[in-house]
Amino acid sequence: MEHVEVADDTRIRAVLPTLSYLREHGAMVGLCSHLGRPKGVEPKFSLTPVARRLAELLGCTVPLLPDCVGEAVRRAILAMEEDDVLLLENTRFHAEEEANDPAFARALAEGFDLFVNDAFGAAHRAHASTEGVAHHLPAYAGFLLEKELRMLGGLLADPRRPFLAIVGGAKVSTKIDVLRALVDRVDAVAIGGGMANTFLSATGHAVGTSLREADREEDARRILLRAKEREIDFHLPQDAVCAPTADAPAGRVRDVDHVPADEAMLDIGPRTVEEDAGAISRAATIFWNGPMGVFESAPFAAGTKRIAELLAASRATTVVGGGESLQALEELGLASKMTHVSTGGGASLELIEGRTLPGVAAIPDR
Ligand code: ADP
Ligand code: MG
């Protein structure tokens, strides 16, 4: 098989503090993880590259076992010695993992004395390795899981105010519960990205060929109404970078009242950035989720870049969640300038929505 490299080791490095702590305290550690969405055993989803990267980061050998359950695994665990670290093969090679099969969860636990969950990014899934296994071993939260819960939970419980939420990304539909939760708690909202078009359309603007969800306009109006009831600032884009398609070589800045019928709004414009900058400068806490435009395409990346730079320069507590938001920050080299960048896309949003994460609920005393 070809030599696959880990393209982004952020999530591997994020568990190193827990791993070091456990090893310094005499634990032999068997690591359990998943990769991708394999249908049964698919070699291209093997954790081989992860084992290699872990070995580099830890400076020791990290053997990869051929499976995550079964006799060979049990024997390897029994043969472990002090300082040993080993990696179990992709848990999703077994359909029982995502089905949270109790017998599979018991098999995963076999040979171990305790379970430390540091997989915040998977904590919103009730799978065997995140939820099920916690019923078969004394279960604890790792440092990453604790930090995520403290930082994201802190936003909901006791944020320094004013608290600003910047929400972008593609669609209202995937973020509606997040928007509802936030609009009840924050002091200001700034909307960007594709979802802004649905808000603009809901408030009577012609949005051309922009990404827009007609069936979500009622939801958008309800969010706006709630913001009005609470008398919080709600910033919708004033202008946008428009083009016929996202692969156009360049866009044109247009007022949101003058979007041609054959063009789409693909990024927030400079007046919008300026207004958002004002909101950012007034905020003491900022939560950002979702890019402000089609940042994957250079002509429509400026809005996301400027917002990221403003957050990086801000003295406010800055917390960022979301897969593409994180990707944008990493590409800009600004991730380390944030107070906290969540490693969990879906998990961070579900937490903000106020939901209980099954992987967390399964840990006693959490
Ligand atoms: P996150 O993963 O950070 O939560 P989302 O998954 O909601 O963010 O959305 C990310 C996607 O939204 C990006 O791939 C980006 O191209 C797209 N997007 C942003 N603005 C627009 C827009 N104006 N029109 C269409 N797509 C957009
Ligand atoms: Mg995403």
C-alpha cells in the first residue's frame, strides 16, 4: 500500500498531555480511535499513519495491533510492560462500534483496568468506544475533554460580557439549533457565509443565485424576532462579494440591495467587515463558527481572513468551533492566537445547543 502521511496532526497532538500524564504515572496505554467511514475492514482507513506519527511525537515505538478486539489483542495487552504504548486498529472496521453493541463494548474493555476518554470530537456519538465501553471499566475524562467542556461550557454558563456570536458557514439548516441557543444568551450576533443569504432573503432582499434555503426563512425570521425581543444587536451583511459562480476568477463588491439575478453572494464585503469589526472591538467574549464566505476559493476568502485577523488581535476571550472554521484558521496560521479552538466540530455545536453528549454522560462524576 502507498505510504500515507497524516496531513494534519492537530487532533493527535491534542491528546498528548493526557497521554504523557498517564505514562508519567505508570500507566501502560492502549490507544483506541477511528478514522473515516469504512464499510467493514478497508485497508485505506488503517491507523498505520497515525501509529507512525504518534511514534514520532512520543519518541518511542507505537505498535499497531491488527484489530481492536479479539484474542491477539488481548494477548498483546497482557504482554505490555511499563512505558509501553500501543494503538488498536480502527474501531470502525466493526459495524458494532457505531451500533454501540454491548458485547463489542465489553470486548473492547477486555484486558484494560480503566478507560480515559479524551475524544471530545466523538463525544456526541453514542458509540461502543465512546459510550459503551464506559459501562465496563472505571471511566474518566482526559485533559482535552475537560478543557473543551470548560471552554465551551463556560460560554453558556458565565461568559464575560458583551458576548458576541459570529456565525457563518453554509446553511441555516445545520446551525438552526445553535442559532436558537446563542440568540437566547449572547449580546450581539453577526451573520455571514451562505446562511446570511437565507436571512437576507427572509427580510425581503433579492439574493440572485446565492445559496439560500427557502424552507428556512421562517426559522430565520423567528431568530430575528427573538433578537429583537431581547434587544440585542443583530448584524446582517450590508455588502457582499458577488460572482456568477464560486470558481469565477474574481468577484465584485455589491450592496445587498443590488445583487444581480444571475450572481451569487460568495463572501461578506468590506462594509460588512467594518461593521463586524466594530462588534468585535466591543466584545469581551466571542464565539465564532462557520467561515464568512467560500474561503476555499481565493477571490472569496478575504472576509473570513479579516474576521480571523480581527479575532487574533482581539483581547476578548475567543472560542472557535467547526470543521471548516478550524481549517481556515489553520491555513491562515492563526489558530494559536485564539483562546480556544475546539477539536470537535459536531460535538462543539451540540454542546453549544445545550445538549448532553453521550460520551460525557457515560463518565461518572462528570
Ligand atoms: P463549519 O464546518 O466551520 O461549521 P460549515 O460546514 O457550516 O462550517 O460551512 C462551511 C462551508 O460554507 C465552506 O465550505 C464554505 O465554502 C461555505 N460557504 C461559506 N459562505 C458561503 C456562501 N456565501 N455561499 C456558499 N457557500 C458558502
Ligand atoms: Mg463543516
